[in-house]
Amino acid sequence: MDLKAALMSDRGTGWRPLVWTDQPLSFWGGFDPVSGRVVDVHHPLSGRTLTGAILAMPAGRGSSTGSVVLLEALLLGTAPAGLIWSQLDAVLAVGVLVADEMFERTLPWAVVDPQDFPVLARCAEIALDPTGWVRTGRSAEEA
Amino acid sequence: MLTGEEEALLGGAQGPAVQLAMRILLRMAQWQGADAFIPITSAHVDGCLYEGQGVVRFVDRLRELEARVAVPTTLNAISVELARWRAQGVPVAFGEPAAHIVDAYLAMGVRPSFSCAPYQLGHTPGLGEQVAWGESNAIAYVNSVLGARTDRYGDFLDILAAVAGRVPAQGLHLDANRRGQIVFTLTDRAAALSRHELFYPLLGYAVGLRTPPGRVPVVLGLPDHPGPDRLKAFFAAAASGGSVALAHLVGITPEAPDLSTALHHRPPDSLSAIDRDDLDAVRARLCTARGDGVDAVVLGSPHFSVQEFEQLARLVSGRRRRDGLDLVVTTSQFMRQAAADQGWLDPVERFGARVIADTCVLVSPLLHASVGTVMTNSGKYAHYIPGRLGKAVVMGSLEECVEAAVTGRMPKEAPWT
């Protein structure tokens, strides 16, 4: 089932692997922009690589330096391919905006209804369609 | 709706730096659904750590555009102790770009506070004042304890707001969004522990973990006023364990003289209890160390205050830390000088502590690679050390930290005594 985004960036993505979590992740102290991995040992995604994947998490948390870490990852080419929240993470959003306005790097993102967010847990791959849809074509079983 | 003045700023009337700042703030406002800006009276900037080339390129760009802050602005902790990093053996490849970032901010008119606890250095906006602060603990403290109003600003937006002198009218700047929603009531068993030093960081972390993102928690049942350092520990832990940017402590913080006022006289969204068992569970979660050996003790996240120096000086008087164990206290240059003036620095240094200003162990290469287990009394240090530094952590009170510094062993498991 495709999901209508409540809010979305102007640009979308092709089909990308989805990394889904119901636990917000602080990028500073939780994500290493050199390796592209989650390094927060308390987080369920600990050790997972986010580079090239779309990261879906309910919201942001923790450090306000997450924007810096995300910009760094965008400049190094280790960033996720896209972000999905059920509530805009203003910290990571700043990183996205600064990357776009000052460094010509884009990172597509979408905000989906909190009630729809759990649906994504079953998806292996998704695409952000800039007409305002999160395409969820293939389920984990099919992929 | 933009004012005529704001339209002019977007058009470049105040130069290209203000124009760029306004453009980014306006896009952010649109994403956040804000339809106006609010003028601010101060800012605290946190985009000053050397985390790679991104920040260097960001500040260089602002400097090229001749950006200047429009309001009094303090700078957060930085990546090195500015005056001493070479002597401390910090690699040049790290120290030089870290100092370069700082120079760029100072050129924009930002004050050289270099502290994550600017509220302990006289930067204390009043109740209801609109400000733009970065750094998660500083945000939570200025909103909750001082009652000034900031949203949870990511790094970069704080300096851009300071340059533009305004922020989108949304989030915690607005009355309605400051309503307490998630009520936590302390059980008697939990409240009975409130005089223990670890009570506040553990409670803060528990509240952070259990508060949904973007919500405002309320804590009911704190028996007495904890004082500024324990509030600092509570809010730093709440902002690490979750994304708490504002919390009301009933009877203690200014927007919560009583429960009904904290809730804006409406029913809470949820009510739950916090018991002693919950605090024990948080402590167990934060303590990742196995065995009882301690290689280093770190204190001062957020930055150590002069009162904390006094407590530490009394505990270490006439003693000496174990050879080979590292003891690091992180603070601001102002608090270190105040501690020196009052005679508290000397006993701490004679005990064998390294007192480092301007920075902290999470952002500066201060701890040796051979250090495996770190002990701290800070919930914020405990949360971030495993991920940032790859070291194991054990939490203990200041007194337990001193014991461990002397013996190299954690004191026998005796929580809450």
C-alpha cells in the first residue's frame, strides 16, 4: 500500500532499501559519517549501515549537532539516500537545508502520518515519489 | 506573512549573509508550518565542533559573506582548549581546523564563552524572552529552568537565527506548545531517593526515554528544590535519553507553580508513575562496563561549576589518585578561574586531576586509547561515551568517582547509599 506523505521534499528517490526503526536516533553520537554506520550501542540499529538506504524513524532525538553530522555525511557520500519521519526532525532538516542552500547536495525526505508509520516496518524497499507519495511496492516477503 | 522589513532582508538589504540566513529560515518556517517570524534577544551557538570539513566550509562561507550576529550570542564548548591544545599534545591536524572554526565565529561577533553551560556564565535570558539556543542541554535548561523560549534548534540554524535576529514563529516559542502533556508522578519510594546525587540524572534519563518526541513532560512529586547543578544534570540527561527540550518540574520550574498551571488547566495526555525500580533500570542500562576495574574518571558534562569544584575539593583533600588512572574534569575557563580564585582548583589538581577548559571528552581527543572503562557521575557522559569513544561506562556519585580514582575499582555495589 502506498502512503500519502503529509509533507515532502521537492525531489524524490528511486527504489532504495529501507531501514526502519521505531526508536528515534541521534545522529551526533549515534551515526558515524566516516563509516556510514549506526554507532549508538543502546539503539536497535546499532552496527547497521545507513549509506544509500532510506532511514525511517518516528522523529529525531538527542543532540542538536545531528545537522552537522548529516551535512558531513552528505559531503562524504555516506549519508542515507532519504529520510522518513512521522514528525519532522527539525535538527536533521537543518542539515538538509544547509546542504541544499550552501553545498548543492540534496537529500529527499518525507513526513508520513504517525498511524501509517508502522506500515513501513514490513517494507524492504521503498521509493519517495515527489508527487507526494511513499511508494511501498514490494514487501519484505516478495523482495 | 512577512513584514516589509523581512521582505527587504530577503532581498539583500542587509547584505548577502542576512539574505542567506533569511532564505534558510524561511524554508524551515514553511516546512514547520510557521507563517511569521519572531525577533530574538539572544542566541547560543552550537555549530562549533570540528566534526569534519562540513563545519569548516560552513563557517568559511559565512565569514566570506561578512556575517555578523545581530543579538548577544555565546558559543558552545569547542573541540579543543583554545589556549593550550598544542601543549596538551592534541594533533595539529585536529587542533588547527578546530581553532579555525572558533576564529570564524569570533569574527562574526560571537562571545568566547566556549561552554555548554552558558547559563552558569551569566547568559540568563528571563521568563518569556524569545531566544534561539542550540545544544540539547542548554535548550532544555533555558526553556525549563529560566522560562525563556527557544525551540530545539539544530546546529547551523542557531547562528543563522543570530545573524537574522529572528526565528520562525512556531514550536516552543508559542504559548500553546509549552503546555505540559505527559505527567510522571514519583512514587514515595522514588521520591525518598531525591537527596542522592544520581537521582537527578537517572530521573532525567527516565523521563527522556519515556517522553514521546515533541511532547512536554511534567514531573510531579519532587520533594525539595534540587539547586542549579542537579537541575543541570537532570536536563542534560533528559535531553540525551530522549529529545526533551522543555520539562516542567512542579513546584520548581517557573511555568509550573502547580500541576494545573503546568498543564494549562487541561487534562494531561498521559499519566504514569516513576518508581525506584525504573531508576535502577536506567542505571543498569547506562552502565555498560563488565568487571569492576576503572581506567579513567570523567566529570563535567555539562561543564563543571564552581560549586562542583568546591564539593570535589572537599572530597579529595589530602588524597591522591591512583598512578596510571586518568581523571579529567571538563569546565569553562571562567569556572576554572573562579575555582582557582576561591582555592578549590589547587586541591583538585594536587589530587591528580587534569582540569580542561573550553571542551569535553566527547568532542576532543582527551582520553587515551588504552582506557577501557570510564566512570562518571554525568548521565550525559554515560549516554554518549560508548558510542562516541567506544569505551565502557559505569555511573557513580561524585564521592564514588573519587573512591574509584583512588583505588582503580568501582566501590562495592551499594546503590542509593
